[in-house]
Amino acid sequence: MSTQLENAQPGPGKRRSHAERTAETRDRVLRAVVASIDEVGFQRTTAAEIARRAGVSWGAVQHHFGDKEGILMAALEESFEVFAEKLGAPPDGAMALEDRVELFVARSWEHFRSAHYRSTFEILINLPTETEMPWQRGVLDEWQRIWSRFFPESKPRGRQRIDLMLYAISVLTGLSATRMLEGRPARTPCRELAFLERTLIESLGEEETRG
């Protein structure tokens, strides 16, 4: 009898769990933050505006994030998670270095030109300088893991490896900031991205040769 009742339950109409409702609310709030900052800017992304766009009360927002600073910290963390997902699975081990670099730069730029990154950038430049961000160390570690998956020939603890990785981040960040200053529609910095690719190929190739 119990089996018949279980089979009779409609799949799509089943009641969502508390965890599912919580995850949905958090997602709606974070998407509202990204959209608001991208469309009206950081200063006009008020607590009321976030709640309105998310379709929830400010009390519900506070329940999940504490305060506006808590929302912004969560948005920054989520932005890096989105970036890691965008980079996707590491390339096939047999893929040539040139192809891996091209894939890495293309996928990275897709993120750095996105609304997610534009919102991240605005949050970072508007946060008080004394704001603590303890998760930054974890972000750097994850960057290094991503880098190692794409470029295993890069020495795990080499200073040049760190410098090259930070150089790539700096170039992508700078190109994104320049694009924001140009306004929309902004050009795609094809020559600059191509130069970044050539620099990475040359430097990583030298590391591989030195073995």
C-alpha cells in the first residue's frame, strides 16, 4: 500500500525541502545584487533595491546574509565560483600548450567581461579599506589549482609560476576595467588578448624546456 502511495506522488509538484528553499532565496538575492550593480551602479544598490529585485523582504535577506556587507562578501565569493565553473574541466593532457593557453584566455575573458565580474569589481573598489576578507587566501589557492590543471608544466612552487599567474590576472583585470571605462558597446581587446596568449606560451614553453 505504501508503495502505491509513493508512486502516486507527482514528481514536479512535490514540496521543496527547507534546504532547497534556502538555496533558492540565496540565489535570488545574489542574482539581484549582480544585476542591480551592473544596471544602476554600486551606490544605488541599496538594501531596499536588493530586496525588491529579489522579490523578498529585507528581513528575509538579513536572515540569510546578516547585513548588506554580508551580501557583498557572499557575492564576491560566488563570483569566483562562477569563474571556476566557466573555466570548466581541465583540457585533455594531449592538448598542445598553444591550444591550452588559447582555451584558458578565452574562458577567462568570458568571465572578466561579464556582469558578474563588473559587479565584483565595483564591490571591491567601494569596500572600506579595513574590510576583512579571510576567504581571499582560499581564492588564491584555488587560482593556483586551476592554473596547475591547465599548465602542469609550470613548476608547482616556482616564483616565476606565481608571477606569471598574477601577471595573467592583472592583464585580464586591467582589460576589464578599461572596457568598463569605454562604456557599452565596448570593443573586444583582441590584440591585447593575443599578446597575453603569446606571452604565456613563450614563458610556459621556457619553463617546460628548463624542465
